[in-house]
Amino acid sequence: MAETKKWNPSKEQIGLADRLIDVDETKSVSDIIKELKIARSTYYLWRNDPNFANYLMIRSRQAFKDAEADVNRSFLNKAKNGSYSHQKLYYEMVDRYQAKVQLNIVNDEIKKMTNEELAALANLPDAD
């Protein structure tokens, strides 16, 4: 029975992943790999390697989670400072606002339906 070997990224792969997930990085991937002295063909081999792709995905998700507190703070500050779009989205997120839906009905069978039946048909919350 063959043993499965645990995959570990190389130092170069870790360095590349660090740069690719860095939110402050402004350089293109092409410039990054040139700077790190990684051949373009090597980069594409790594990107197509399921082990490296999975490693990069895990690191990216963690970076996304790590940024959540900063994003929330920024979002709330914009809402508090009068940004209508941020306030609207905030109220949608806390279920205090729901966009109105207007239906133009041309079918006689549908015209006879109650608001509750229409909401169920459209898979919407009950319309009052």
C-alpha cells in the first residue's frame, strides 16, 4: 500500500503566495514573478498544481477573514458619516429595510391571486 506524502510549499512558493494575497500589493503577477525571479513556466506549473492552488486558496480565505474587522469598521464609519448606499446596505443586512417590488401583471389568473400567493410564487417574503 502506497503512503501519501504530505505536501509542503517551498520557500519560493510561500514567498509568491505572500505577494499574491497581499492587499497592498499593486504590481501585476507578471511583475511579481519577475521580481521574485520565478520563471513564467514555473509560475503556471505551480498555479496548475492542485497542492499549490489549494494552499493559495486557504491562505487567501484566511487573509479575507483577517480583514473582516477592518472592513466592518470602514463600512460602519461610512454609514455613520452619511453615505446613503452604506446606510441602505446596513439596514438591508440587519433586516430593517427591504426593497419594494412592483409587478406588472398581464395574466388574468395571476391578477386574481392574493399578495401572499404572489409572494410565494415569486419566492419573496410576504408583501403587506
